[in-house]
Amino acid sequence: MNFVERIGECDQCGECCKTVNITVIRDETLRQHRSRKELELYLSYRGICVVGEDVERNQLFYAINIPCQQLGPENQCRVHKDPEAKPFLCHSYPMEPDGTEECSYEFQPAKTLTG
Ligand code: SF4
Ligand code: SF4
């Protein structure tokens, strides 16, 4: 696995606050639904999109279009400056590059410790 170090600050673009994202086990899910097309049909009736996959890690990624209730009209997070009110996941996301172009964080290879 490649370890990466996150650098920068969240500029509150709000992109990661507009959907609920879920990761499921890819091979088991496709077996249940027989094909990705059938899976996508089933999920479309519930407002869930399949937005990607990682075959190597056996993962499928879902997104549900439910914006966070703390997302303000200008896409700013209402609890951004309150460490108690802002969920842990929101502090730590993204932990690795996820392809969101709007995100202000950058990543670089993690420094290795030398003894
Ligand atoms: S709490 Fe703030 S950072 Fe977390 S999803 Fe909601 S708006 Fe986004
Ligand atoms: S996508 Fe990145 S910059 Fe935008 S709100 Fe999320 S963490 Fe912050």
C-alpha cells in the first residue's frame, strides 16, 4: 500500500457534504444482483448511485443524494470551527485522494522514518 500525507486546509467548497457515501463489498453485492446493470437499476429506485469501484480492494462505492443539515447556503459548514460539533469523519476526510476536483487538499508521498 502507498502511504500519503495530506497537506493544505479545507476551503469549505461543500462538495463532500452533499451526499452520503457508502462502501460495500463488491463481489458479494454483484453476486446478489447478478450484474452491475441490475444493481444500478435496483438502487436507482431508492435514489442511490453507484459512483465507482476498486476491484483490487473488492469495493463498490455508493452515493446517496442527501445534503448535510449543517451545510449552509454558501456551501459553508455551520460547525466547521466547533471541534465538538463537527463529526470526526469530517475532520479526517479525505484521508487519501478521492478524485474530487474541487477539494483544496493535496497529497504527497509520506515521509519515511530514518533511524
Ligand atoms: S458537518 Fe460540516 S463538514 Fe461535515 S458533512 Fe456536514 S457540512 Fe460537511
Ligand atoms: S471536498 Fe475538500 S475542500 Fe471541499 S469541503 Fe470537502 S474536505 Fe473541504
